[in-house]
Amino acid sequence: MIIQKSENPRISSFDPNNFSFGNTFIDHMVICEFEDGKWGEVKLVPYGPLPFSPAMMGVNYGQACFEGMKAYKDKDGEVFLFRPEKNFERINKSAARLAIPEITREMFIDGLKALVNLDRAWIPQGEGMSLYIRPLIFATEEALKAKISSKYMFAIVATPAKSYYTEPVSVKISDFYSRAASGGVGSAKAAGNYAASFYPTQLANEEGYEQIIWTDDATHEYFEESGTMNVFVRINDTIYTPPTSEKILDGITRDSFIQLAKKRGIELKVEPVSVKQVVEAHKDGSLKEVWGVGTAVVTSVFKALGYKGEKLQLPLLSLEESFALSLQKDLVDIQTNNAEDTFGWRVLVKNEILETV
């Protein structure tokens, strides 16, 4: 790995109590280029703009995918990644679906650890605080041709993070727009999936909803995801979540919630969740909770569901009553080293001196 440390680090001006998530970037980034049929050497360099042409194929034809993950700092200043192997596996699944060359484990895992180690001072401590990390791959060949690119860049950038949603949100159940279609790229973290979601979400915002629950493209009768999150429904004391598919992202936070629920002895069913089932459960009082999970948000509790012009209010439960909040606490305690990690999910990032090459 080639390491070039910043000569003008900005960490001294970083205020962990006053920063903008997603717009504040750490001092360094990882980059690696693919050309002539192979990946080159991984470079850890100062964060900054890169020279690209407007004819870059990733911009014009959408060959781009990414991951979202976090690093956490515990009370003693130790730094941990959370299930990075799962992110490595998933970015390569996304890459394969988009005809992008797969990356190596060394590029991904070693690049992550080196970046997080070098910029560990950027990781804020405290409840809800973390470093959000964005590994991504995109086509860089300069060509206006609808074909598979011959050049790519793999990069890792990161931004300090705080709690995403602090209050319960209202969501609209979509009866027209869908996030993904059968045979499409819904199971990949393709950049275009997110672009396509913005307009329907904007329409929902104008109606007073913060997010959307996406339904299936064929009938709009079944829950799929919510916004950029996987979705869970609690009816009485049973949790339901839709099975992953070619249309539903295999969320790492989703999988973690499933395993934590099983550890608690909560009944959980991975099966199709129908809109009708949820609406009827609301009417008879058995619908206790609906929530979304994802890396950035961890857990977003829903206070109301909008459907066919009605707003179905949901009870707001305490930590002791809520499955969503108690499972969130279990997860965050593992991520931040406040609880024993019986699953082996937490990965220590050693504090080592990186020599400039």
C-alpha cells in the first residue's frame, strides 16, 4: 500500500459537537484504479477532488455501486469496525451484477483498517456517534459508448456521524412507485437505485411524510423496504420482515437484528408481509410497531403509516416495551464495546504507526 499523509490535516479544526454529517470529510481517503484488466496498487492519500471527464462512463451509464458501514470508538479510545467481511462480500455481489470487476479482500479490508487507523482522531465518542464509511466503485473510462467500461476506481471516503433520526417518523405506504423490479438491480447497492427513489420520496415529503414504505412492483400488496432501510413489523409479540430477494437488499443491520431477536427468544418470521395484514392488524389493535433499520440510521421507529389517504397512528413505546428500541440497544452496545460480542461481529482496528511510502 502506498501511503501519503496529508501535509495540511484539518483534524485540529474539527468540532465533534458541531459538524454536518455527510459534508464533513476526514483527512484521507483510499483509492485504487483498474486498467488493462487488473487492479493497481492501493493508495492511502489526502482527501480531495480527483480529475474526471464529464464523459466518464460511470456518470453516463451508471456503472457505480457502494457500501455503507461504520467505525466506533469505545470509552477507552479503542476503535472497532462492525462486520466488515459482510460489506466486502456484498460490494462484490453488487459489482458482479453491474459487470464491474470484483475487488480483492486486501483492497477492501486492509484499505479500511489503514484509513480508519490513520484518521482515528476523527471518530467522535459518545452515544449515537461513529464514523460513517463509504467504500465505492465506479467506471472511469472516458467514452460515450453504452458498453462495459474498461477502467474503474475503487475508493473509500468517510464522514463523522451522529444520530440520523432522533424522533419517530411518519411513512407513506407506496401504492404506485416501487424501489425495484423483478430481474432488476434491487439486491445490489447500485447508485441508480437511490437516484430513482428521490422523486417519489419528494412527493411523500410534500404530503407530510418523511419516508416511503416501498411495495412490490407487480401488485403493490407487499412490503419490501422503507426508504433506504429494511423494514420490520411487530404484530402482537411476533416480528415479521420480508425475505431478501433480487428486489430487496440483504441488509447487514437487518441480519444483525434477526440474530439478536433470536438470541432474546423473540418469535421472528422471515416471510412476505402484506399491506392488508398490516392494515388489519392496525384496525384490531395487534399492530404494535413498525420500524426500519440500516447502517446510517440503525433504527428508525415509525409513528404513523399513510395509506390510501388515511394516516394510521402507531403507539410510541418505551425502551422496556419496544422490540425495536431494545434490539437497537443490543446492537449498539456490541458495536461500541459496551457488551460482550458473542457473535464475533466486532473487529478491532489496531493503533499502529503507518509509514509513508
